[in-house]
Amino acid sequence: MHLELGLGLFAAMMVLVALRMPVALAMFATGAIGFAQLTSWNALLNHMNDAAVSRVSSYDLSVVPLFILMGQFATHGGLGRSVFHAARAWFGHYRGGLAIATIGGCAGFGAICGSSIATGATMTAVALPEMRRYGYSGALSTGSLAAGGTLGILIPPSVILVIYALITEQSIGDLFLAAIIPGVIATVGYIIAVMAYVRLVPGAAPAADRLPMAERLKSLNTVWPVVVIFLTVIGGIYTGVFTPTEAAGIGAAATGLFALVSGNLGKSALKSSLLDMARTTGMIFVILIGAELYSAFLALSQIPQSVAAAIVDSGLAPMAVLLVIVAIYIVLGCVMDGIGMIMLTIPVFQPIIAGLDFGMTPEATGIWFGILVLVVVEVGLITPPIGLNVYVINGMARDVRLSESFRGIVPFFISDLCRIAIIILIPATCTLLPRLE
């Protein structure tokens, strides 16, 4: 009875999501109905009376708005522009160099932003006019921006990693460290994708002007705040000088201070930063409330335990199970946003992974799986038919057709698949740095 009801409501929730109902409402509606059916309506009301407050009043969750505010200060404070211009000074004179500079700029900006959409949109405003001025094709220019923007949620700090850590009770600091090497692999892989693309389509990316060495060296003066903030936040967490929440507060304050001193954070920019932070935080917290009720229903229905037991007893090799889960994530990424996917699937998939033997400790397995999930969620941001990053970038590039933008992400999608394979086959890419802590 419980299992049938759980599976039926899970299917109903997926239908609601496919019909474009917000994930938070879909989880809340199906979770409420299921919880009431398995207990009573009075029990549901009593649970809702406490669950919402207890979920969002956690001290650990304060790291979310702080990292979001840090990204907003970086966005409105012009730090993304500084990073791109420095990368353009060093790489722009190569064929495809502006696209490579875009990838490098996204990686650098992602180190203080933590949002894919913000990273992509910020770099688009700076890099797209430059690439179009030098005759870059619409496919390569928008494709490199959409793919590069995904680095915002991979290179720490990452809001999605924070949420994963809170759900699975993993260390936020360990997850941030674990994401560094995959972030470097992603950046290098995207650069290789650009280099391969310009060889196959030579006219897609003409070389820009070569800047004098003195001007290139001078460009480095504008990126030192990004380096200082990143090393302070990640280094402080790594050395134990302060907690992730304290690191988020220090990072937000430092980013705001640098933006203010540079003259880019005026009254209007400060207001926009605070309002955008509030909107994004509110959206995430509403999803958390919906997920809290849905998770309670899942616990009562015994679906996670039943599915985990069935898979463990099926005799499938652990790697085969992992590949099936990865395939499910790629499919879900075509129609869902990253945070919604994490909140919906981790309560089901994490017990399955925890029950399998991958030759690692449970803590290492949890970290490795978290980074793998983050990477696959990142792929969903450039995968049709939704491909949220592609839509955002294409909306800012009004002279480029959407189909052309989706063609432009193909080499980067291939690079992503190679990166997923590397992480699966070499777990040390994720577990090495946390192990050295």
C-alpha cells in the first residue's frame, strides 16, 4: 500500500514538473497528499506547523544568502569585467582566444560567485560584444558563454554544494575542496573544446589584436581582489581558521568592500544586490520547505529503503547502478533546474549509493557522489530542451538563433561527458584534496 502510493505520487509529481509547475509546489502538493494518506490530515497540519520553521531556521543555512550576496556584489561590482579583460589581454590574440578568455573569465568569476546564471549573464555583457566585434560566429560565442557560465556552480563556493552537504550531512569545507580539481578539469576541457572547434571551423573565431606585454601585465592588477577573496574563503575553511558560514560572511563583506572602493557599487547597485539576494534566497527556501514535506512523505512510504534494497539485492555491479543514476540525472536535467533536481533525487539516490561498495570509505563515497551529481546537474544547464544557461545567453544575444546557440554547446557537451567519465573512473579527482586536509 505504502509503496504503491509512493510510486504513484512520485509519478504525479514528475507530471506536474513536466507541465511546468514550480518544483517547490509540486513537491509540496504531492508530499502533503501522501503524508495525509499515510497518517491523517491532523498529523499533516501538526507536521507543517513545525517542519517549515525547523527547516529554514537552521544556522547552517545562513551560508546560502551570504554566498549569494557575495556573488551579487561581485556581479554588480564589476569584478567579472576585470577578470575577462585580464584573460582577454593574455589570450585574445590567438585564434579562438576570446572564447578561451571567456572560459577563463567564467572560471575566475565563478570562484567568487557560486551561481551559473549570474556568471553566464555577467560574462555575456562583457565578452559577447568583443567576440561579435571580431567576427566570432554566433554558435561559438554563445556556446562558450553558456558552457563557461556553468563553472559558476562547480568552482567553489557553490550554493548547490552547500544544499547537498546539508541534506547528506557532509562537510561543506570538504565538498568545496573536492570541487577544485574537477573545476580545473572542466576549465581545461572547455578550452580544449574551443581549440578543437576553431580547427574544425577556422572562420568561426578570428584572432584579436595582440596587446603589448606592459598592458598585459597591467591587466593583472585588476584581478588580485578575486584571488585574495577566493584564497581567503577556501583557505580559511581548509585551515580551520573559520567555519563555512563565517567564510561566507567574510567573503561577502570583502567582495562588497572591493566593489565599493572601486566605485562600482553605488546606491543603485547595492539595492539591486540586496534585492536579488533576497529573491534568490526566498526561492531556495521555498524549495527547501517543499522538499521537507516531500522527504517526510518518502520516509513514511519507505520508497528510498525499498528501492535501495531492491537494487542491492538485484546483483547489479555498483558501477552499473551508478551509470543508471547518472543517465537519470542527464534526462532530468533536460526539464528541471539544478536545485530542484538535488532536492528531489538525493533522498532517494543517496541511500542507494551509500549501500554499495565502491572501494572507499562512506565519507569519501558521499563526497565523490556529491561532486559527480553537481557535474551532471551542470550538464543539464546546457542540455535541450530547457538548457537554462543557453536560454539566458541567447536572450542577451538577440542576433543569434536559439538553434545556433544549442549547436554551439555540442563540443562543450562532449567535454562534459569526458569529464564525467574521468570522475567516475578516477574518484581521487574528488577525494584527494579532502583527504589531505
